[in-house]
Amino acid sequence: MPKRTGRYTIEIENNVTIHSSAGIVGKKESEGPLGKFFDKTYQDNKLGQSSWEKAESTLQQSAVSIALNKISLSPQNVDMILAGDLLNQCISSTFGLRALDIPFLAQYGACSTMAQTLALGSILVDSGAANNCIAVTSSHFCSAERQFRFPIEYGGQRTPTAQWTVTGAGAAVIDKSGIGCSVRAVTVGKINDLGIKDANNMGAAMAPAAADTIRNFFKDTNFRPDDFDLILTGDLGKVGSVLLLELLEKDGIKLGKKHNDCGLMIYDIDGQDVHSGGSGCGCSGSVFCSYIMQKLNSGELNNILFVATGALMSPTSSQQGESIPGIAHLLHICSGVPQKSNHIGKL
């Protein structure tokens, strides 16, 4: 059974593993630095569908299908699927996954959804409530622009702090097979709101939440940044990453070169005209479920923190002048199924 360690962290005790995963992206993402690591890329951003929203549903279908096929697991043998996206009422997930006939739990954590679904899926499997789960999320540049800003036909100007919503999806199968990467702990984030109202500066809105969750994890467990090969945040981009490091340094926590961000990794920021980097549920979802999982499975990475971040806003709240609350959820993930350490931290 999972048990609480400190105020915010839940220790996963029963060798829960990410058995299989898949990262899917569109054309722009396939042309970035990580292009060769994705399981599938689409050169037509409508994916042969009649709308951007249907295209995004297809991204989720594709990611789930590939993750299941890798381990020859049929949908009929999956206990639960946890899924979410950025669109109203999570329609990409609902319409994309309805044909699978798997018990469905919709999630909304904005761009933190990959970490949220992985965290809840790990807790469900560890507790025995499910033998296995699928965690999946997606985003699409065009569907997100239409909902949150302007249709792309409008040709609106993008500010230097703006980020580019990733067209992509990530899916992961969680079970107790003992095969794959081990989920060691989950730290559930709190809502942080420092009054940022600029919808074109998501990094600034989310950085305080990332700092808070990382700070709470270290406090709960007595781990240190040097204990990890990588501390990966979910799409703070260039602006948010700088703010994160500054906020943590005020508390004496120096991430230094241990830190990287999915929003900085997925694009060539200078060459692809994405301003502050990538964003969207599909940003951390596709990067984690492809590139990072491959590095973990090969042993190039052994001990990481995955901290996906989200801006908990809607078009309505922005139009009414509300601020943009942030959230960040953290997973401690190890390559293989390691034994518990007696000399590093509490876990």
C-alpha cells in the first residue's frame, strides 16, 4: 500500500513500473532536436481528420495503441485509463478513447496532466485498486490556439514570452510487472498563484508551483539535487526555467545543470521561432514517454524527478480578468526496479 512520507509525498512501495510508453508528435516537433526519438510522427497536422480537435483525438488513440502493442496488451485487459487534455470538457480524450471500452477517469491538470495521470495511476496500482492503468494526455497547437487565444487564420502577433503549444501525445502503461522504470514516489502539488495575468507568459505563472513542489519533495524526503541524474520540469520554457532556478536558490536549493525542461528540449528555440519554448499537455507527455523513457530503459539515466507543470486557467477566467494559478506534480522515477537506499533520503 502507498504510504505518506512527510506532508506532501506518497511513497510507492510495491515495485510499480512504467512497463511501456509511447510519444507521438506532429511535423514541427519532428523537425526539432528530439525528432528521431518519437515513436511516430505525423507530417499532416490534421492527421487526415476534418478538424484540429479530431486530429488531437487521433494523437491519443495512436499513442495508446503503440504503448499497448509494445507489450502485446489488449484494451480488454486494461483496468483503467486516466486521460486529459487542454480542451473544454477534455473532448480530445473522451472522443479519442471512447472506442477502447476501458473504464475511464478524465483528468484536468492543464500541462501537468502527464504527471497527474502517472501519479494517480501509480497510486491505484500500488494500492491494488487496479492491476494496470494507462496514463495518457495530448495537446495540439491549432486546437489550443483556437480555444485560448485566436484562430491561426487571425495571424496574431506572439510576444517574446509566449510558448508554442506542442502537437503531440504521450501514453504510458503502469503495472507491477517488474519490467521497466520504477515509480518510487509521488509529490502532489498545491495551487500557487502570484497574480500573473498574462496568458502569453505561462512560464512565469507556473514557475512558483514547480518551485513549491520541488521544495516540498526535498523537505519530505531529505533528498538533494545531487542525488539525481536529471530534474525535469514540464514546460516552463525559457522564461519559467530561469524563474524556477531563482526561486529555489532563495531557499538554498541549487539545481544547476541537473535541471532541464521539456519545453526547452522539444524545439530548436532559435531556429524554429517558438519564442520561449514549447508548452501544452503534449509537451511533457511526448518528451517523457519517448526520449526520457528510452534513456531510463537504457540506463543512461538512473534516477530522475519528473515535474510537469500546469496553468489552471480557462478562456472564461482570463476574459473576466482572473489571475492564472499554477500547479506542479512530481514523480521520482528510477531505471529498473532498484532496492531502497539506506543512505540517501528517507525513501
